[in-house]
Amino acid sequence: MSSRQTETDVILIGAGIMSATLGTLLKELAPYWEITVFEKLASAGEESSNEWNNAGTGHAALCELNYTTEKPDGAIDISKAIKVNEQFQVSLQFWSYLVNSNLIRNPQDFIMPLPHMSLVEGEQNVAFLKKRFEALSNNPLFQGMEFSDDPEKLMEWIPLIMKDRTLNEPIAATRIESGTDVNFGALTRILFDHLKNKNVDIHYKHRVEDMKRTSDGLWELKVRNDSGEVERHTAKFVFIGGGGGSLPLLQKCGIPEGRHIGGFPISGLFMVCNNPEVVAQHHAKVYGKAKVGAPPMSVPHLDTRFIDNQKSLLFGPFAGFSPKFLKTGSMFDLIGSVKPNNVLTMLAAGAKNLSLTKYLIQQVLLSKEKRMEELREFIPNAKSEDWDLLVAGQRVQVIKDTVAGGKGTLQFGTEVVSAADGSIAALLGASPGASTAVSVMLEVIEKCFPQHLKEWEPKIKEMIPSYGVSLVENPELIHDIRTSKARTLGLNSELQPVM
């Protein structure tokens, strides 16, 4: 047994994009604070943040149809799309600040401009897409979006998808050039390299096993190092950013805010194209509509990706089920997360989501040829030999009791749970996740460090000019941010003044 003990200001659990972002923000706001990071794997960004474990979409609601719903009167509700887009604009501003401050040298190492598209077939879906386009394109955040139901125009936009397609029913797409592909794994590693240079104490192969509150109000963590020895580390503030592994640690800390919360793991699979000639024919992220009974995170999409300075092509995701909360987790993660305080919530969720369970089982049992059939809905002449199967990351969807959904409601989104005194916070949930990291970590700062906000606000506004301002109500600010961040980050999409 090791008797090693340390005391620090802040402990970050998990070396993913969320801890990387919070650590970087805090080092800008409070440079003299001591920060320690514990990561159970051998390097940063290896789980949910890894570039092969997520879709790399700079989620700005430009192409994701599940962020716009049709109301009973036929109108399109774009409120969630506006929120997600504004959150992504916050991330772009912070990344631009890091580039301008020379904290990031080459933005193309992690972000590339890429058109975002939505594609639908069938009269009803085309009518929905047109209404969605009309609702969004009148909004300054979505300026520059185009709509077409002309197969010849679609052939220009997406030749790989349109070639050899039998057009038995109407087809339409929207396209916006200001989309991005983001390599969140690369960004995470860049930020952790920066934090290391700022004297942040980063410990890889260190697993946090337990935590408790001490009599003087600090948090004491029991940490097992790579030699198997147990260490004790205390901090004034703890952030649990361990992806799917956050829920068990939240339960161990025992704060009342963590009660009655469960988690449901969903795994993802992608098809990856291994033929460079096919990859070269597609340049966009193209999102379709989720099948009936499928979770929102299973919206089929054909994505151009830029990974390791190479253009790739991915299709998916195919959902799957594993009781693990992380790819490197345990088969007992799910059953171990059921506690007396959340068992009724979990049982209610199970009863409510029988169709989802059935869908996941069907997805797990799909053969490669069945997956190729789904891919051929996007690429009619896709050949099996050109595509390989890739196991992507685990996502743990939050289950909680809500006013709107009742007991055991499955939440699709990202959620911060923090103690009333702000001494500890945990990040739960999934998509749009990484894309909204800066907004979500600012929420953590506001909840957990209210006493410092007045002092920190000028610096926050220097990093994020739109902080505290509604972008959608300030078209001039949107244009300023768009032009400056496009220039700084090398996103040379066509930019027109917002009227």
C-alpha cells in the first residue's frame, strides 16, 4: 500500500474533451490554481473523445433533423436547433481565442470546413424538409442554407449518393457550406499538451476507485496507480468527466443531486470505406432520418472525415448493446449502477423503452450484408469489399424522473449534475456532447464558482465575445464572429453579411 497523499485546488477525472476544456478555461481564469488530472487509460482522448469513437460532426444543428420537430399544427419548432447552434458558436469562439493566443498552432490539426447536408426521400419527408429549411433559413444563425429537390442539383452536391439511384419517389436535400468536421481526439491531445506545459499534474493509468467528503469540506479520492498501489488525493473541487464512467463515480460521491439517476449504455458501429477512389467521390456530412423506434443518436449519416491528415468515409451509426459503460469498461457496469435510490427509475425506463430494446437487439444481430443494405440506401452501388466494420464508442444515456416525461425518462443529450455547494460536478449523457464542450464547461464554472464570476467575467468575454448575449438576437455579432473565426480557424466558407 502506498501512503502517498496530495492536496490540490482542482481534480479532473478523465482525460477527455470535457476535462481538457474545463482545465484550459480554469488555467486562463485562475492561472495559479493547482490542477491534477487522473485518467485510467495510457493517454488522453482514448474513449468517447477519440476520433474513431464519435462522428466528428461539429454539431451545429445544420443537418441533424432530430433537433427540429414538427408541432401538431404543422409548424417547425427550431428552438433546440438554435440552442445547439449557439453552443457550437461558443466552442468556435474559444478555439479561435486559443489559436490567436498561440496556444493552438495549427487549427487544421483538429478542424476542417465541410458542407453539412440533410437528405430525405418520400413526399411527406420532402414536405417536412422544405418547411424546416424555410424556418431555419430565415434565422441569421443558419444563413447560407440551400434547398433542392432537383435530382440534377443533388448530383452536383452528392454524386456518390445520386449515382445509379432509382428515383421512385421525391427526394430533397438541404446544404450549408459553413459546416465542419472536428477531430475531437486530436483537439483533446492538443489541449492536454498545453495543460502539461502549464504545470497541470496529469496522471495516466490511474483509476479513481472511491471518494468521500472530509470533515473540513474537501473531497478525498482513493486512486489506484499503475503499480496497483492506493493513493489518497484531496481537492477543494472535483469534476467527474469520465464519459460513461461518470455515473458510477457520481453515485460513489453520495451527493443528493446524484440520486434517482440511472444510465443506459448504447454502443455504436460504423462502416469505414477502405477504397480511396470511393472516398474521393464524397465531400460532405449527409444526415438522413432516424428509423421508427431508433434512438435520435442513431440517425444514419454518410460522413467525410479528416483523420491523421487523411480523408476517410464513414457510414453509420449502427446501434448495439453492451452492458459496459465504456469500451474499456466492465460487463458488470450496468447491473452495478442499479442502486436502491434509482431501481424504480430504471425499471420504469425499461418498461417504457421496450421498442428501443427490441431495436437494439435487432441491430446487434445484423449481418454485414444487412448493414450493406442500409448503406445502399445512401450509396446504391456500394460494394461489400470496399467497407469494413469499426466498433465506435460507448454512450450512456441518462435516465431520470422528469416533470414532462414522468418516472424513468430516457434523456438524449448532455447534462451537468453538481452539488448544491458547487464542490463537485459530473458530466453525464451523450450527443451533442463534445461539440458543446465549451458551453457546458462554462455552465460548470457558473454553477460551481459563482463567487469568482464577477472577477472572471472580463476574461471570459475576451475568450468568448458572445458570453451572456443571445446570438440569435444580434445578427451583427453573428457576422463578426463568423468572419473572424472562419479566418482564424481556416474555415473558408463563403460568408455574406447578415441583413
